[in-house]
Amino acid sequence: MHNTAHLLKYAWQFALTPYSWGGDDPTGLDCSGFVVECLKSIGKLKAHEDLSADGLWKRFKLYEHHGKPKPCCLAFWFTGDRATHVAICLDDEFCLTAEGGGSTTHTPEDAANANAFIKLRPIYGIRKANPKFINLF
């Protein structure tokens, strides 16, 4: 079984990384780029896989978790029936998420102007709707 402690340790090293729409490397990450990179670090995704928030939801929805999230659960927020945001739960209250940017946030300067970084946030304060959870452990 994969170690949740490893995933959390790896995820924390990206704190304050600038948000970048479509970003998938340490110079800038969007929400799914961040989660995909962390899942690759523990072998839950292969090196060539690159998925959006909705792609992650569809790939792992069989592991949907009902109830309070556990450490390393993935939290998904939806617009209609499409997952539009994903984060990594630290416990049942907080998550790490690439937050604050949007489709016009592409550079570190854009991220700084929008206060868009990977940051700690309350799970139930990110979006208006409550998230759904996936537990891969």
C-alpha cells in the first residue's frame, strides 16, 4: 500500500508554487496539475498521464468516499456534472489546493497579481457547493 505520509510530504513542498492555467511543472501548477504530480510521485498515475479535474474524477470515481474526508482524499468540486476543481485533503477540515487563478493566469507575475498559489484552505470554504471525495488508500 502506498504511504499517505509520503504523498502529504511531497504535496507540501509545492506550497506557494504559482498557479498557472494548464501548468504541470514546478514553475506553475493548476489544480489538476498539482494533484496529478502528487499522484505520480506515489505511483497512482503513470508518468505519461495528464488529466484534468474531470478526468481525475472519471478515472477514480469508483473510489468515491462518503462521509468526512480522510488525509489524502481527493476533494472535487463540480459545475453541473463536470468536476472543475480538485484538491488534496490534509484531514477532515483542510486541503492543499491551487487556488486563486483562472484561464488568464499563465505567468508567475499573473499569479502574484491574482494571489494565486498552492495554498492551505478550509475544505468547505473553497467553493459554494460541498465537494465529493475520493479515497485512493
